[in-house]
Amino acid sequence: MNSSANSTMPIANRTVFFVSDGTGITAETFGHSVLTQFDMKFKQVRLPFIDTLDKAHEAVRKINEAFEKEGARPIVFSTLVKTDLAKVIFASKGMHMDLIQTFVSPLEQELGVKSTHTIGRSHNVADTEEYKNRIEAINFSLAHDDGQSDKNLSTADVILVGVSRSGKTPTSLYLAMQYGIKAANYPLIPEDFERGKLPSCLPAYKHKLFGLSILPERLSEIRNERRPGSKYASLENCRYEVNEAEALMRKEGIRWLSSTAKSIEEISTTILQEIKADVRIY
């Protein structure tokens, strides 16, 4: 296929495959980081648990079908540690990005040690202390979502505050799942603004608080998806709540950021830097 044919192809028709002998999360995370550098839309397909030759050949069939259908090479991000499986995938009609060969082989040479070539090693953590801590953090975040409970807040690593739908819940769960951070979150509501004070259970933990704000226009869009045409979603009300929330956070000396143009990953990284958590990435 020549470059001129590729340049006329509708950009939404380019398919990307994430091929892995495990969950595919590593390949997908890396692939997403690379793909965001291109102002294009991609059809994304995850092919996890490719751990036998039969499964590898089936993956090749799907990749080749995409090539025949779209007239352009699918992009393939793979994390296959077994050489025989990787060779099968490399025989497909895709454009290949092999994370294992790219990084593991040079490290073997540098370290003078052969890698274990163990399938799924990075996710085989069910019996580790880190895994148990992560599950505990997820349970904590679920129990303390949206101000459901004020029990055991002394054990929280961070408590997120902000108006409803500013991104507190997904950020709390991301911190728990990825970093094992115990994150509670509390909404700031009109009653708090009228009193000019934080919810009564929070002042004792002010050093744990971190605020999320959002542009009123974006907040109105998000709320209208949930309650279309309501006062709760009106732009006027959103402007009021955001202005009052930011004023309250400034008054109380709470660190905060706007979630409007930031991904959950960016928000979480900023929070980790602010609370100076000593964590590892899973």
C-alpha cells in the first residue's frame, strides 16, 4: 500500500490492536500515551490472554481482516513475552510495536541477566501485601464516596472536596486502584455555601483536603446529561456553585485545581505530588 493511498483513508477507520498474554492493560496504557500525540481517531481493539499458538493465530486472523477491510496496516502494540507467540503476531499484516523486545532485550544486555520470560508476571500479585493494600483502598474509597460516611477519616490519605460532578469519584477510585491511596470525597453543597463553612466532619482533617473545581460551562454540560433541563444543571446555578466553592476553598486554605481540561491521570499525579505520598504504580 503506497503512502498516497494511506493519506486519503478516512482517519476514523484506522484500527489499533493491543495484544497481550495478560490483561492487555500495559500495552493499552502505553499505546494510548503514544496515540494521543496524533490528532486522529482510532478504532481500538484489545486482544488479551493470547497465551497459546491457537490464540495467536486467531489474533493474526483479526489483524489481517482489518487490513483487508480498511486497506491500511493496523497498528499493533504487543506485550508478548513468549518468542514463539510474538513471531506469529509479527507475521500478520500489521505495523508492530513490541514493548517486550524494545525494552527487555536491551536491559538483558545492560544488566547481564536474562529475563524470566514469565507470562503475566506483572499482574500476578494476588498474594502480595501491595495487592491487599490496593483492595483495601478501593473498599475505603467506595465506602467514603460522595460523603456517604465520616468513619475512619483519620486513616484517609486524601479527602477530595468540590461541587457535585467535578470529578471527585473517578479520581478517588483511580487513586485507589492504581496507587493504593485511601481517598474519600465529599461534595460541597449550597447549604455549605450559605453557612460559609466546610461540612462539619472535615475541619479536623483540613491537612488531608484537596479540592477539585471545574468551569461552570463544562459542569452544566455534565449535569445536563444526568438531569436535563433541571435547576441543578442550569448554567446560572453551576456558576453560583463553582464560585462559592472556590471562594470557600480559598478561605479555608485548601489546595485545589480545575479538572476541566485535565485527565484523571494528570489530576491524580498532581494530588500525589501535593500530599507527597510514597506510593508505587501497579
